[in-house]
Amino acid sequence: MTGAQTLLDVTRLVSRSWTKRRSTGIDRVCEAYARHFRERAQAVVQHRGIVKVLSRRDSDALFDLLLQPGEGFRRKLIRFAPLALARSPSRIEGEGRIYLNPSHTDFDLPTHHEWTEKSDLRGVYFLHDLIPLTHPRLTGAHAVKRHLGRVRGLLSHGFGAIVNTRATQNELAVFAGKRGLGLPPVAVAPLAGADLSACCDGHADLALEKGVQEPYFLCIGTIERRKNYTMLLNVWDVLAKEYGASCPKLVIVGQEGPQSAPIFEALRARPDLAKLVRFETSAKDEEVGRLLARSRALLMPTHAEGYGLPVVEALQIGTPVIANDIPSFREIGQGIPMLLDVEDELAWKRAIGRFAFSDHDRDRQLNMMGRFVPPTWQSHFAIIDPWLESLSDLKQVSTERIQVEC
């Protein structure tokens, strides 16, 4: 299989650029895939079962728009899209080419898999996590239903699956085994964090400029129930009583999610925490990098995570991490973070107190930073490219469902 034979789904990138929302981890993956494949792929866009395959010329134009969106993105897309979509077919003669979807867009729909089969395409899907299925109480019923459709669709029709950790791979295997479904070939390829090192140089006082006094701790992630910020508010309640005016601060950086209201309400119900806890809902990467570099530690009490890019980014710039003891963090942390049970609030309180006012535990992590090997996009695609090539040698995914170790 040559690169020119790849069809790359860019639907999520179009949506993100149109809405101007800040990038999540999945968005960053989609952008990395667009940059890597743009010279040897045709772009695919879809909406609820309606699929369009752009020509190479129109694909190049769309990749240019998506990878350098700028302020005029909407105007340029409105000018570009009508004609480009009008001359883009829905059904093609795929001749066994790879269709690659790096997001979770619409492969829960039966019509999507009908399209890949009738177009003679080999669908390869990036499954970022199984959280709605493993932790349904942390999300809504609609999200559970859609993700169930995605995972079932991948297992029943996918020619291959890409996952970010062996933890996600294991969860997929358990799901398939319980339902008597076979696994397509699976590639495990860790994700690269953003390069925040340049953001930290010469800007150590940014935290103070934003009114954040040391010592402080940082959380990074969408403000939603799954991230477990309410537990940290409980911990800070106790810290405030114990340390008084010298209590460390907490900064939470993230976009507001669909379940953010109860978290803000919990903070408003504790006016005594107003000077200790603050939310930054529109921080740019440069600001996040500077805050992260100056913080005593990154806190990740999330109940579940498919990967955890902030952990990689923190370790990459030498910031210690205190996180929930879950499989993905054990894997990507390479034995460096302090991992604690989020049900043990007392353990979190003690650890935060030690990291705030003593250097012993913190120095232990700092001394281990030299052995951290951060994943890169180069190492990611060094796994993916030959693996995709190997899929071209498989004749029938339904009869040759094997697990590819990478």
C-alpha cells in the first residue's frame, strides 16, 4: 500500500476549526494525522451517514485550510466547500484502499460501514478510549449508546484498530471477549504531548502576572465530572483549615464541559476557597506551559483516562505529577509520578502538603526525570506506517482477525 492510497477522515478538524473551540487530545491527534498524511491522502468528510471523498486537488486545499485555519477560516471554507463538495463523490471504487479515521466521528453508524463495504475500503479506526462503556456513570446515556456503536462497529467491520496504550488495548480485548467478538489487527502507538518547553523560557513570572501566588498546583483537563475536581475541592477544604494563610493554591485549566455546572456550584458553596482555587477556562498553550513549569506538581485525579497527555507534557518539562492510580498513568508515567487512590482523600491531602512545603518527595521525582522517554509523533508514525503497510497483505479481515503486537 502506498501513501497515496489512503483516505483520511478530517471531519472533526473541520468542525473544530469552524466552531473555534480549543483543541482537546483527540483534536491534537487529528491534526497530527493530517500533517503526516496530507501529501499522500485524499480527505474525507462525513455527516451522519453522508460521506464525501475529495479529489487530491481539493484535498490539498482543505488540508491547507485546516492546518493553518487563521481568523478567516469560516469565510474561506464557505467559499471553498460548496463547489468542492458538489464535485466530490460519495461512492468510489476503493479497490481495497485504507480509510483512516483518527477521531470517533460517526463510525457508530451502520450507514458508515455500508459505505466502506460498498466502496471496497478497509476501515481503520483510532479508538481513543472505552470510558463511556467502562465508566457509564461518568457520562450521559447518549454518549454510552454512541460509543457502544463505535466499538461494536469497529469490531464487526473494522480492518484495523489503533489505540494509544496497552491499557486501552486490554479493555478492547476484554470487551470483545465478553461479547464473543473477534479483534481486528491492533496497533499500540503512544501519543506525543505538545512541546511546551519553549513556552517556559524567560516567562517564569507569568503565574504571578495572572495573580497566582506560589506555592500552587495545577490541573489540566476539561471541567467535567470525570476529571474528579470535586474531590480536590474537598481536599482543599481540609488544607485551608490546616495551613490557613499559607495554604497552597490550586489552578484548574480547561474548557467547560457538559457536566461543569455542579463543579462551579461546589466552589461557590465554599466562598472561603475563592482565594485558593481558580479556574482558567480560556488559557492558551503558552500560558498553560508557563503555569505548568512553575507549579509544584500537576494533579490528575481523573476517574478514567484513555491516555493522559498532560502527564506526558508535565514530565517532558520536568514538572512532578500526582495522579490517580489507573493503568494508563502507570504505563505512560514510566514509574515516575506519585500514584494514589482517589478514594483516599487523606492520602491526597498529605501528598499535596508534602509537595507544597517539603522537597523530599518532589525531589525524588525530579531526580527521575532524566530517564523519562517522551513519545514523539515521529515514534508514533514509525509504528503506524509499517503497520498500515502490513494490512494491505491481509485478504479478509473477517477470517484473519489477529492482534498485531507493536
